[in-house]
Amino acid sequence: MNGFPAGRGRAPRPFDAVTLAAMYRRVSVPEDLPWHRDEPPVFLQQFIEARGVFGRALDIGCGSGETAVYLAGRGYQVTGVDFLDAPLRFAKALARQARVQISFLQQNVLYWDAPGLYDLVVDLGCLHHIDDRMTKLYRRVVLRALTSNGDLIIGHLATPISGSYNLSVPLPRCRTVPAVRRLFASALRLREHAVEHVCDSNLGRLTIGFYRFTRSL
Ligand SMILES: C[S@@+](CC[C@H](N)C(=O)[O-])C[C@H]1O[C@@H](n2cnc3c(N)ncnc32)[C@H](O)[C@@H]1O
């Protein structure tokens, strides 16, 4: 058993895709998703406001597009990637409504090469859906996408969730600060870390660790 559902002649999809697809099927509006929040996390907002310069931004696991739209509204040229079509439909509608241009791509980031370099790579909630055995692929895509002076922002589950998906599949992984730091060892340096309570939902209280990495030059 390798942690994947049996493939039918196609490349295996990560097991979490089953859970996530089911969660998106249950909602008709993104506001009903258990991780939805009305505002971008404070950590991200403060960083973006202080950063001042714009450039190209990549949103990994962009979901229903709130972060991508927020960044586009701040002057970034944004690419949002998600492996499911349901969140991308929400994301495209949100971008249209906000009148911003965003390139949304349906890709599994683990088997993908980003089309270029990005000054900012953001992942709010994707990494904790990636199994330890696959994080090498995640590291590869991030390191290849980030410019030499780029910033990587990650939001990752900081404490185990107490609620249930009511689905017999794994819950998102909770990783410690040293574990997240180790993922990028020798390539990126952790510059900032903070923990934020993001929202309460049927998954319980979502407490997210936010990380900012840059290249360790
Ligand atoms: C918890 S949601 C967070 C969505 C969004 N970033 C937000 O903050 O609302 C995680 C998202 O990552 C996507 N995702 C998970 N693993 C992925 C992968 N390997 N490739 C692309 N997208 C992935 C899921 O489809 C889902 O939309």
C-alpha cells in the first residue's frame, strides 16, 4: 500500500485529492469552505504592505482564489495553481468580479514545472495536504520557481484539527517549525514565523503557522 488510491492506468493522484474534491462538491459558494476567511491572513497582509515592490507571484494550491485576487489587487502579476477544477471555477469568477487578470492553471504542483520565475511564492494550505513521502517534489517545484531574491510564504497547520471531515481519508498534516524548516534545509532560510488563529469551523479551531523564507545566500 503506497498511500495512493489504485490508479486506473493514469498517474496516481495524491490521496488528499479525494478528500478535497469531496469538500468542494459539498459547497455551492467558497464562503462555506471550512478554511474560508473573509480577509487574507494578517501575516501575509503585513508582509505585502511592507514589501512595497511588486513582481510575479505564484499561488500554490490557490483554491477559490482569494489570495491570488488579493495579490493581483496589490499590483502583482499572479499565477494561481490548483489540481481541482471546482476551486478554479470559484477563483475565475472571483477574479472576474474583482476585474483583475490572473493566470489560473489546473496542475498537480508535485508533477509540474512552473512556467518561469516568481518574486513571491505563496502557499496557504497546500503543503499540509502533501504527504512526507512527496515533500521532495514540493521542495523541487518551489525552489525552481523562486527568484534568487524572492520570498516564499507558507501557511501550514500548526496544531492538529479537532473536527472531522466525515470522510475516511487522512486529515491535513500538522508539522512543527523545525520540520517545515528542514524541508528547505541548505536552500532557504527562515526569516519570520508567526502563529495565527485563522477561523473556527466544523474542522474545529484552525491555527496556522506562517513562515517566510528567502534564499540562504
Ligand atoms: C486548504 S485548501 C486552501 C486553498 C487556498 N490556498 C486558501 O487559502 O483558501 C488547499 C488547496 O490546495 C489544493 N492542492 C492540494 N494539493 C495540491 C497539489 N498537489 N497540487 C495542486 N493543488 C493542490 C487543493 O485542491 C485546495 O484547493
